[in-house]
Amino acid sequence: MTRYNWLLAIHMLAAFALISGAVAAGVFQLSALRRRRPSEIALLLRLAQLAVVPISVGSLLVLAFGLWLVDETGYGFGETWIVAALVLWVVAAVTGGAGGRTARHARELAERLAAGGDEPSDELRALVSNRPSLLLSYVSTAAIVAIVVLMVWKPGA
């Protein structure tokens, strides 16, 4: 295999880790929206937290190997689709991290409530269904999808 093949394979595996982690985190977070008991919400948000590992590792490797591929293939770093992908990568990272903060607070509250009687709470419900937090997560997901679209079609290349 050539160096290009190795770089592309690692880049693709990293993209798979990023996307699968984002999907898993989203599924667990949306599932938590449908639960009332703090113990169930805590479990689902802990599982969502586990998905942060492939998201983080995949995100960093996608960036590193993507930049290496740009250099390896002779594309310019000023190409519109590459610049757009880099901007979207930053958007995905920032909005995903910001959206995850509220989920972390919700998980911590759910764990306290689960240990203290496991009774539903309006405060927990508000944190789990926090619209700004959910919107940030949706924006992060949309940015990841847009990056995949740019990588597949390479408009203008």
C-alpha cells in the first residue's frame, strides 16, 4: 500500500469514529428526553459521555490526517472546500462542546436525584430538554454532515 492509501484509511477510520460517536451520543441524549426517572436519565447520559471518547479521538485524527492528505495529494490549503471543511470542523467542535456542558450538568443532577429517591424533577427535565443545548448539538451534527459532504464531493476540485 502507498502512503496515500494508509493516510486515507486512517482518515476514514477516524471519520467513522467521529460519526459513530456523534450518532451514539445523540441517540443516548434523545433517549434521555423520553425518560422521567433520574436513574434512567443518569444511565443514558453516562452512556452519551462514553461516546465523547471516539468523538474526541476521531475529531483530532480526522483533522491531522486530513491535513496530511491535503499535503500528500497536492491540493492547496486555500481551496474553498478545504477551508470550508476546516471552518465546519471548528464549528462542530465548539458547538458540540458547548452543548455537552448542559448534558453534563443534567447527568450530575440525575445521579444526585437517583441516589436520593429517584423521583422525577422539573429541574432535571428542564436541563435534559434545554433548547439552546439541544440546538448546539444539532448544529454540531449538521456541521459534521456538511464536512462529510465536502469530503465526498470536493466541490471545485
